[in-house]
Amino acid sequence: MGTINHILVGDTIWLKRFADHNTGFNSLEYVRNLPRPNTLDETLYSTFGPLQEARRKMDKAFLNFTSEITESDLSGILEYKNTKGLHFSKNFGQILQHVFNHQTHHRGQVTTLLTQVGIDVGVTDLLLSIPDEKV
């Protein structure tokens, strides 16, 4: 539960930062109303059911958010404060890449944990989803 909570905490923190962007992404209204986690190890949910529901809502927010992003947003700047209160100004698109790359890291950890307890997580190799091309 700790790793899954951590992923949700990180996603909440980052989407709240994107929600504060001057574009005012309408898709992030759900996230705007969530409490801002104070630390990356904060436990948002202690049982799986509510955590799973929150994860579904967060994933939906991510999907809606990514469909709302423009080229102008990607080349712009995201200003934010980290959990220690330090101010940063970084390229919006590169920060978005960081968020998804870091999710991959943690979701891989969850996949490993599930596999170790005998749960089949299905195909996880992107390579297997890429069709062969005729040359």
C-alpha cells in the first residue's frame, strides 16, 4: 500500500502544480479541490478500496488534462514550489515528461510486488504491442 499511496501523493502534488498554471486547465478542477499532501510519504488511504477509487479518478484527471494541453503549454514555463517550499521555474513539457517517467519507475515497482505474490499483471512490454511493419 505504501508504494501505491506514494504514487498517488506524487500525482496529486504534480497535478495541483499544473492546476496552478496560468492556463487554468478546466480538466484539473477535481484535483484543485483535493488537499495538498505535505510529504511524499503521506498515507492518503489505509485501505485498498478507497485508494483504488482515488487512483481511478486521478487517472481520469490525467487523461483529461493531457487532452487539454497545447503546444504553447508544452513550450512554456511551470512555476511551482516543492514540498520544502523552494521555488522553481522549469519547462512545462520537460516537467510533464519527468512526471510520466517517474510514474513508470513506481508502477514497475508495483508490478514487481504483484508478480511476487502470484498476481498475473499481463503483458507489460511495450515492444509486444508494436506491430511488425512490412519492409
